[in-house]
Amino acid sequence: MAKIVLKDVYKKFGNFEVLRGVNLEVNQNEVFAIIGLSGCGKSVLLKHLLGLVSADSGAVFVDGEDISSFEGKDINRVRRKFGMVFQGAALFDSLNVYENVSFGLRRVQTDMSEASIKQKVMDVLNMVGLSGSENKSPSELSGGMRKRVGLARAIAMDPEILLYDEPTTGLDPVLSRVIDELIVKVNSTLKITTIVVTHDMTSVLNVADRVVMLHDGVIIEGGTPSDLQNTENKYLKEFFTSSVFTKNYKE
């Protein structure tokens, strides 16, 4: 069953066409990767899913609802289905780890007791391997730890769909592998739908069930990671041949 569907989505800013008829389907509970060069429209595509940008034409479906014209309470209801893990973690430097992870719970789940909030924070920190770090400030954390706190904050809200924006950028290969393993673990444990936007092809091979390449505003090819490794498409070949991959990727 498709969790997200884009049908012939076009988006132009000024005279520049960012998306030129994008069609894709993301299935329930899969890890779906979107790759492409910088400026190809990946971030704009994610903004359409969140209702932050409206398509000039075409439709965006989430759980069968066309959200293209949603506003106010309707779009806020849809946004609550999503969790977002930002490239730079986007932590509040003035708050400690506990306060960062509980931030959304206090703003959205206003009927939660303090005991319930504490239990939720402890549970998600344990899931991402950061038990005992709740009193640390972001300045005391490594890059990999910051990303894991960002992930904990996102899953604390019990999202149905989790979006990752370049989750391994800036990390060494060992820490990148840790984040890859967490992406797969969280997807499997929580039974959620995961979309990963990345140019890290090693990460794609490690985590993705399916992957598409966005180029010049359109999807030029899609399939399993194995399918794309065997492609004859010159743009995809450049992506694969310019990276060093691990052999132990997800089949």
C-alpha cells in the first residue's frame, strides 16, 4: 500500500522549473531513498510532502488524501504524521539533551504528564544509544551524537513517516555506518515509513529498499539499490563510480 504518492508534480520559482512532472510512490513501512545532485529539487520535493510548498500543478497524496490545497488545521493534522531529522540536527544550543528531545512533546502533546514525558525521552534516547546523556549540552556532543539526538527528538513524537535530510553528511565512515544502522533499526522497530534524501551512495546501499534519482526536476530512474548499480544511465553511473561503497549492503 502506498503511503505517499506524487502525481505529475510541477513547481516553478520565477522562471526556473525545479520540479517538472515528478511521479513517485512510497510504500508503507519501506525505506525509500531519493538521490541527486545539489539543486536538483530534493529539498523542494520534501517541502511538498510537508505542505510547506504548494505544487503549481499535480497532486501530493498522503494516506490517500490529496494535501495539495490543505491549509490551517488540515495541513497541521497531516504534518503531525511526519518527523524530520535535519542535516545539522538543528538542536537548541541553550537546551540540554533532555530538553531538546522533550521540546516537541511539551508543545504538541500538552496533555502528557511529566512522568510520561520523562519515560518517553528515556525510551527514545535508549533506542538511539544515548542513555545517560540527557543532561549534556549540545556543545558537549560529537557530530554523530547530535544527529542521534535529532533522531530521538523526531521519534519521540511517534511519527508515521520519518524524513532524513542528508543524515550522514559530515560524518566519518564508522559513524556513518552507525547512523545507517539506526535508520534501519528505527524503521523496523517502529514500523514507520522512511524517506532518506542523500548523496551518500554507501548509505543508500546500506539502508534503502528502493531508490530513485532526481535529475533536472524529474525522476530519471528507480528500483532497488542492486537495480541501480547495474544501470546504463550515465548520470547514475557517475554517482556510483564516484563513490566508495561497502559490500555489506541491504539486499
